[in-house]
Amino acid sequence: MPPAKTQVSMETTLAAIVAHPTRARAFTILTERTASPVEIAQEIGKDVGHVGYHVRKLLQLNLVELVDERPVRGAVEHFYRAIERPFVSEEEFAALSVSEREIFTRYIMQRLVADVARSMDENVFAARTNHAILRTPMLVDDDGFEEMCELHIEMYERTLDIQARSAERMTGSGEEGIPAISASVFFELPERRYGEDKSEDKDS
């Protein structure tokens, strides 16, 4: 049974998640689907005992929950899922060190690149004419940077609303649904180095 819930500050929770790359990777996977430590270990190429330790840590922090148990070759395989989607406010993110912030950022970007590659390899990325892929280089002031961050948060909130309405419709219709990924990034670039190709600014 899961341990009794305790009050843990978001800053403490985030620090615990990013305390080890395996823990961050396991948590990211469990926000996307139900999985066992065995399945996570196979996906990320780590020892199952090592992964199981970090999943148990997530369980102790009440970030994931046990949802199923299945007998497998004389043992019991445990399946977990994240209790809620991870969303980190600017204040919470600021409480972490740069290296801690980079653990999540780097792994999420790796997963996004892998998602795009798999979609393209299986020839579904551009199969629909109404898919979206946009790249918009820009130069903004501090206020503009803040406005862009707020815009992406609004997009995230609307994305969850659309997903919820889709789930409700599919429950009634029996439609299986279309697997998809919604990604949104906005970040600062370093200053252009002397001699760097300027043609990239024409991409969109």
C-alpha cells in the first residue's frame, strides 16, 4: 500500500525529483502513461533495481501512485502512474540551481526529439495537412520576454482543456483517439558569434 500522505513543499519536491537523472526520467515517463520499473528500466537502459529505488522515492513523495499489480514468473510486477501533471511556476523553478533545471529540460528535449524522429520514421509526421510546426526567431525586450512566457502558459492551459473535452467526447463515441504530442518552447539564445550564418533567421 502507498505510504500515508505527508505535506511536502514544492521546492523540496522538485529538488527530490531532479536529485538524480534516473528519477527525473522515470517521473517524466509516468506523467505520460502507466508503467512498471521493469518497463522504465528497459526504455532508458538502466538496471531494474536502480530504477525501482527511484520509483519508490517518487512514491514516498506522493508524486506517483500504485495502480496495478500483476504476477510475472513467480514475482509481482508493480505499475505506477504520476498523480498529476508536472507544472512548475517561475518561482518554483527559480528555487532550483541551474544544473537542477537543466536535468528536466535536457531530458524533455531528448524525448521530444525522439518523438519527432519516430513520427517521421513511420511517415505520420506530415501525413495530416493540419499539423503544426513553427520556428520564429525574434528580438524582444524584458517585457516582451515576459509576455511570450505568459502566452506559452496560456497555450498549455488551453491544451489541457482541449484534451479534457476530447476525452469526454471519446467516452461517448467509443472513438480510440489520435496519439499526438503538443510541444511549446520559448527560450533565450546566446548572442550571435562573429561569422555565424545569418540565413537561419529566414526559417519558419
